[in-house]
Amino acid sequence: MFKNKVILVTGGAGFIGSHIVDRCLEENAERVISFDNLVGGNINNHSHINDDRFKFVKGDIKDYEVIKKYVEQSDIIFNEAASKLIVSLKDPFIDLQTNIVGNFNILEIIRKSGNNPRVIHASTGSVFGSSDKPFKEGDSQNPSTTYGISKLAAEKYFLFYAKEYGLKTTVLRYFHVFGPRQEFSGGAGVINIFLSQALQGLPPTVCGTGEAIRCFTFVKDDVDANILLYRNNSTIGQDYNVASKTRMSVKELAEVVIKKYGLKGMKVKFIEPRMGENLRPIPNTTKIEKLGFKESVSFEEGLEITKNWMEEYLKNKKRN
């Protein structure tokens, strides 16, 4: 599928990005470039790769001249680089610089160059805010965090550049992805947070009442969604929601983790709610399903895979 293609994965050492890198190598890409500033990413996510087709570049999409070289030589860009929600709560300026200025750099480089790569831009359900009914792609967007605001601005740029300048861009919105390699020490990645706590004999810690609903999607399915959109040129200039059909509250998730992996008698621990928390950021995924997307890894299967990874991670951390 990727034969003779040079692929750039921004945020390539991150959680989802590193899985996309692996998939591109499996699908016979000519060259795969992982570009990451290692603020949110981890170089250890590439430690298993021993392949001459792979290249890691430490760099920041905010640095126009550094990213320019790699954008101009790419046939495909999976744009996963982003400042995370937790970062935006601490420093909204960094969030703005990465999620808006950094992404704008990529678009401007493409517009000014003779190269017009296929681009799948990763966005988030945080652009919508919260609602009592599932969000369709065309529904009103009212983000409740600076992170959601900056990601929405980036989306608008990618869709605008497709329409006005003919760039081959597509927007893909993730909702509550989980799986191996997801960072969990900074307050994001609730499944991995709960697993790490329960496996160490600690009660899962829930912000607020735990009534917030989440739709947990295993990382392989989100990688599949990226590939699906790349393979369909009809998706150029379009935006898509992607998520599994699993719907549960954060409190229910904590109870599942306790039942499966916690100590006998363990109870959920409740703490103060987090600023800007969306209670029901649930998507309508009909649009991407019409292209053929469907969940391939059940929640239960994905949870067990992630638990096994977490056990190994905690063992290695203890050794070191």
C-alpha cells in the first residue's frame, strides 16, 4: 500500500504516532520519518524498530525551517503532533503555539512548495464541547478548553487550505483512545491511569462524580481509520469522527478495572473535578462507517492487551 512512498509522522514518538509508524513500516513504505520534540513523545516507543527505512528526527513543528525539509520530501503526512489537554491547562500559550502556529507552518510549507502530499490531520472530540446527543461532523462546535479551541482552529485551517489552495488534507477526530504506550503520568489516558493504580494496589482516582461518559477506542482501530481515510481520495477536504461503540462512565470504568485487576475490597477514590471537563463528548460515527470503518478490537480485548503492557512497563520501571 505504501510502496515507494516517503511518509512523515509528526508526533511520531507519541502514543498514536508510534503505532502509525509501525503500521507504515509493515505496509512496505520506502521510508518513514518520525518527527517529534519528545515533550509528549518517548523515544523508547521506537526502541523495537531495527529497519534502515526508519529515521527519527528530534524537532518541533513550531520551527518552520526544521520541519520544512521533511514536509517537502514527503508523499504522505500523518500529522499527530499536538500539545495535550494537560499542557493547555498549565500553559495555554504553548498550546496555541503548537496546535495553531505549528500546524499552520505545515500548511504554508505545502502551499509554497511544489510538493502536495496527502495529509491526514489528527484532531479531537474536544472541539465540540458537550451535548446530550451524539455529535455529527457538521454540528456546532463549542469547545470548553483552550486545547479544544486551538485544535478547532487547526481543523479550520486544514479544511480551508483544502478548499482554497487544493491541498490534499483530511481531518480525523479521535475520542478517548487507549492502548499500549499511552502516557499516563500527566493526568491524561484514564484507562492507563486506572490500570497503573490498580496494579500497584492503589484505588483508581476519579475526578468529580465520575458520571462523564467516554467512548473508549483501542489504538489499532484509530490507526486503521487513518489508513482508511488515506486510501479514499473522496475524503480530501472532509472531516470525520472516529470512535468505538463502547460507551461507559468514568466511574463504571474504574469499577471494571477494580473488579478485573484490583485488590479485594478496593473502592473508587473521588477527587476534585477537572476544569473544562466535558460530560458527554460522544460522536456520531456514521460518516466514517459508510467508508467501511468498524471496530476490530473489543473493549475487553483491548483492556487485557493494555493491562499486559502496563504490567511489563511497571516491572521494567521497578528494575530501573
